[in-house]
Amino acid sequence: EIAKWNPKALDLWEKFAVPENDDKESFQSSFVRHVTSTLARSVYNIDNFSAYQATAHTVRDRLIKRWNDTQQAHAEVGPKRVYYLSLEFLLGRSLDNALLNLGLKESYGEGVEDLGFRMEDVLDQEVDAALGNGGLGRLAACYMDSLATLDYPAWGYGLRYTYGIFQQRLNDGFQVEFPDYWLNFDNPWELPRLDVVIDIYFGGSVSKYTDNNGRVRAIWEGGEPIQAVAYDVPIPGYGTKNCINIRLWSSKPKRKFDLKHFNEGQYEKAVQAQMEAENITAVLYPNDNHMVGKELRLKQQYFWVAASLADIVRRFKKSEKPISDFPKQVAIQLNDTHPTLAIVELQRILVDVEGLEWDDAWDIVTDTFAFTNHTILPEAMEKWPVPVLTYLLPRHMQIIFDINLFFLQSVEKKYPDDRDLLARLSIIEESSPQFVRMAHLAIVGSHRVNGVAELHSNLIKTTIFKDFVKFFGQEKFQNKTNGITPRRWLHQANPKLSDLITEKLGNKDWLKDLFKLKQLEKYVDDPDFKKRWVAVKGSNKARLADYIKKQTGISVNSNALFDIQVKRIHEYKRQFMNILSVIHRYNLLKKMTPKQRKETVPRVVIFGGKAAPGYYIAKLVIKLINSVADVVNKDLSIEDTLKVVFIPDYNVSVAEIIVPASDISQHISTAGTEASGTSNMKFVLNGGLILGTVDGANIEIHEEIGDENIFMFGNLADKVEDLRHAHRYRNKQMDPALKAVLDDIESGHFGDPRIFVPLINTLTIGKDYYLLSDDFGSYLRAQDMVDEAYKDKDEWAKKSILCTARMGKFSSDRAIKEYAESIWNVEPIPVEEVREHKLHE
Ligand code: OX2
């Protein structure tokens, strides 16, 4: 348009575009401009934080350029897009990641140094975007990195929480929570789209009418609208110009205040609606693997899926394709059951708004959606009371009943007279009140269902979703083993190891094809290479030791074996078993002669992780760890052979310091309970060995890296039910070593033992549901094997190298390609090729 009016204008636009070939100078000019114009500061008035902001704004300008080019290329090609719906995106920090992915780290680093700052300090100013609880949210973040890197036309959709996951501090060894007001300072990594606003309705009523064709149709007239406002977060790919988008919705009142109340002098009432609207996206629910049935959480879920679907449908309609093409243009992945209402919302749009017949609409819906299950823990299964849904979303509740009716009719047809089967498969749990089982709805409304590691995918097929496999057949149920992005989890977190690998392999191709790490195997017996490998690990351990000293005041010896367990605190993850084994070790060390102690491998046992604020037992585990640490760390008689550390406020940026520094990391869930785990992959990729159970992705890691390079122990998943039964009904004897440790706690050795009674009761009155007693013996033996193996430094170095070399499979790129090919049916669109093509036209 502009070109028609003024043919020379385009040249000017070109001339002043954000630079494509960026260098030190262009960075510095932009930096200084942002300091003076964006931040209204000057050279006399600038600190590390402003330097961070100016650098971030410079990078943001570049990201916006790529973001625009990518969106434009997608608009031109009109490809099938994939939409990843996740209530959590645990992104962490963005600056370092963007610099590395854009290939600007070096030039900008020099540039900022010339201006009087150190890049390291600048990077350290950023607060994490912590819009997630743990593995599920971090998986979504890794997947976005891979989608961008592999040039897929993808969007993420989530919520822009005003408060992310709480900050954890310790008071007398107990966890205390503080709000994470991460938007306190401006957030350069989001682009507010104040013009992209969607009205979302709750409540209201449904009426029926007869349309022109004599069909009876429903119309839902909602109550007061609440606005969803879009904030876009650009996600740059590595070594590509593609930059994709995560769209986060923020809630706002449509009407600012109620004039009637205002004029009557009822000022609080006048703003009440506004406050309620803003509440919807105020906080992230801090529960991992646990359902808490709060109405506000249900409102979050609907608010988010309704806004996202309206956006997706609007984008589809721009293509002017017939509505039957919807599944050819749109794939929607449901990250757990949290977005399941999207299935119902799309059916509602197609039937009530677009006027489609029910069956035609339902075919479109099921062809569009696919569902990822992340857990089989019963307490994590989402179900919502029918009365609450009826009152918040009356039309959706009707649609759910209809979906269920037609589904059960088809079951009945295939298996006549199997009433129990109908009851087991039903989307409605026939209790009082009734509940909607979200996983059942997600399965019925999707064409593919996947688990997140081999074992887990097999377990869902044989346990919780067994009857669905019987009805739908095997093909609907797939495995997609999780992955992690090597860009953040090796290149960014462990720059020294990354450099060493790049030097040996001759280039950085491995960052886009992680199987290339295999080539490192050539060097496992090269003494010089081994020496450098070990030196990198040593320097990462020293970096962590510094961090520990700063955060906790505890001095640790970085020559000791670093043994790390960092993850959410949960009974099934068995941090309790770990700390009990530490007490066991401590008691052995105390009994040793000085000579014996000299021969033992010194250990630093490191814990980190948050407990859900309402999870009493998990909080007691944190307290016990700190109580044990207090006693052990003060005890000079054991001569620094053991230290125990709890690192507070574990999050993504802290993980980037911890992960590269492990000799051993622990992934010791009761077999069958950890669906996959992803930190196991991060540690091994960084040359750390695993002490783990035969669970989740540990099994596949074992398969890849080989028997000699991993320490596995414990009962297998198929024994778990029998063992639990034995605890319940056979008065099973407790492992004697475990019993001795519990006696030690009860004697008051680690402070007032009354505090720990409920925790110890989980093993006795609670019938040891997570089978600590059954695995304790083999756990201790595995620990001994770790000590023994660590004595041979040369062999250990070899194991460490082989670990890294064999981790190709666990790149999130591999996982994303599998999703793209066997679930979404989407193809890469490299923006540069699209632009080249246009230039040649
Ligand atoms: C987690 C699972 O517990 C973990 O095993 C898995 O690696 C991760 O999701 C990513 O798939 N909430 N968090 C999870 O599941 C649920 C539910």
C-alpha cells in the first residue's frame, strides 16, 4: 500500500530496518540509545540492572524483527500449524539463551565490556520467568525451543500469571513461601498486544430455538464478559532465523467499574468485578502432580482455552478455507488434561456458532486434538464436580453429557451388556455429586494419546487407560519419550564443556543433531582429552561450591563426590529415602577408625526443590534434611567426609549451575511412579552418572549408555502392587538398617523427634506406600558401588564421557520430530527459504 502511494518509501524502510548482520558497534549504538531513551538514564547513572535492561531491549529489537519475518512467511505459505496448549511454561531466563541462539553472545559480550560491564554480571540480573511447577512446565519450554530451532510453524498458548511459582526461603529449616512478583520491573521479553482482546463469558443460561431448517439449536448467553488480553513471548530458534511465539493471556475486566454502585457511594462494590476479573490470571497454582479442586483454577482453564481457540479459529478463517479443512490446517496438542475443555469449546463453536451437524463437528474435533498424559498417580487425575461446571459453563456441561452419551452408545454397541465396562469408561463418575473425569474426556476427544517414556506409555495402556485401549485399539496410544534442549542444558549451562566438545568435533553441528556426540567415543582413552574433561567437571563443581557458600554459608570440598537430588519434593520421588541413607552413612562414618575414614570417598549430598505449600509431609522432608545437615556439617569428628546441603529456591537458573556439577544425581522414585523425569537427561548429558530406580526415562537412558555407566537398584514396577499388598495385609518386617536409622531420629539425635512423627508414620501406619523399606537394602548396596567406582578416577572419567556421548536420543529435537511426523502431520517452514523464494520471484 505504502509503495503505491510513495514508490521510494520502501527503500527508506529497508535502510532503517533493524540490522540483519549485527556486530559490536550496532549493539553499542543500540545499547546507548536504550539507556538514554528507553530507560531515561545516562553514563553517570547506570548500574548492572540497567545494563541488563539495555542489553535485553537491544536483543528484543532483533527478536521482534525475526518474529515478524517468521509470522509473515507463515502467512504467505499458509501451512498446517501446531498449537501447544500448556498451562505452564517454565522458561527461566531469556537473555543468555537469546544471545546464544542468535549467535550474538561473543560480539555483544565484547561490546558490553567496552562499555564498562561484564556480561556475566549483566546476565545475572535477570529474574526467571517461572510460570510452571516442574518437569511438565519445563518440558513445554524445551519443546518450544525445539519447535523454533526445527522451523516448525508452531504457537504456544498459556496464561500470563502475575505471580509465578512462589519463592522458597528457609526459616529454622522449614520452608516458607514468598510471592514471586516477577513483573515488578518491566519485562522486555513480552510484547503486549493490547489490540488482541477476546471476551470470555462465564455463567449465563442456555436456551433452545428452532432454526430456519427446522433444527433445534442451543444458544448460550453468558453473563458478564471478562477480557483476555494477549502478551506475546518470542522464542528464537538456534542457528535459524525462525522465531516462534508463545501467546500468554492476561485477564482484565471489560467494564472498569460499576457506575451505579459508584454513584450510590458503594466504592468497594464498584470495583469488585474488576478485582474478580483480574484474579483469574493472578497466580500459578503451586501443585505438582496433584489436583486441587479450586473453582478459580477451573476458571483459569476455561478462560485460557476459550481465548486460545477463538484466536486459532480466527486465524484459520483468514485462510478462507472450508471449515471441514480445519484439521488439515490445525493440530492442537493438549499438555496434560489441563486444557481438556478446549475439546468441548471447539465442539460448541462448530455446532452452536458455525451451525454444523453434531457428527461432522465431532469428526473435526477429534481429528484436531491429541493428548499427552504425564502421570498415573491417582491424586493427580483431574476431575471437576458437575454442579460447579453446570453453574460456570452451562452449555459446556450439556455438551459433555452429549459427548458421553454418544460415546457410551458406541461402546454399548460393540460390547452389549457389559455394564461395568460402561461405568469404567464413562466420562462421568457416578458419585454424589457427579464428577467429570477430564482424562476420559481428553481421550475420547483426541485422535492420539501419548505417554512420555516407554515404561509409562506401556503402563497407561495396561492400567489406567486399559479399557480405552480395548475399545479404540492400540494405534491410538503412542509413546513419545521426553527430551531436553541441548542448547540450554549443555551449551548455555556448561559453556566450558560445550567449547571442549565443539573443539573436538570440529564444529557446532552437534547442537542441532545431538547424535553427533557419538563421535566423542573415539577419545575415551585419550589421556589429554580425559584430563580436560575432568578439569571442566572440576571447575563446574567449584562454581557450585561458590554458589552454595554464598547461599547457605556452608563450605564444601569440591574434590568430594557431588551427589545431587534436585526436583519437586514429593513422597513418590523419595527424597526421604535419600536423607535416611545419609543418616546411615553418617553413623557408619562415626564408627570408623581414622584410617578407615581416610580410605572412604568424601561426599557432598545436595538437595533442592520446592514442596507444594499445602503438602505437609513434603515440608517435613525439607525440615528433616536441614536438621540432619545441621548435625552432620558441625561434626568435626567425621573429618569432612560428609556434608549435607539444602539449596533454597531451586529453579531453572539455579539448575543451570547445579546440573553441570554432579558426579552422581539421584532419580529414585518408586518404580512405575515417575512417568519420565527430564532432569535425569540433563545430568547425564553433562557427564554426570545416575543412581536410579528402574523407572521412567532412567530405563531408556540405561539402554543407551550401557550397564557400566549407571547405577540401578530397587524393585521393578511389576512387583509394586504385590509389595503394597504385603505391607497392608501381611505385617511385613521393616528393613533392619532402615529401622536403625528411624530409631536414631526418634532418639532425638536430629532435634525434637516429635516434629518427625507424621513423616515416620508414613512408613508404619501409612503402610510404606512408596516402598522405602523394600528398596532400602539394594539402595545402600548401590551407594557402595558408587563409592567403589569413584575411587578409580580414570575409569570414572571414561564413564562420564560415554554418558555424554550416548545421549543423542534425549534431545527434545528428536521428540518434537516424532510428534510432528506421527501425530501432528506438520512440516518445517524455514523463513529464510520463503524470503529467498520471494526475492527470486
Ligand atoms: C511430570 C512428571 O511427573 C514427570 O515424570 C515428567 O517427566 C514431566 O511431567 C514431563 O513429562 N505434572 N508434572 C508431571 O506430570 C504432571 C501431571
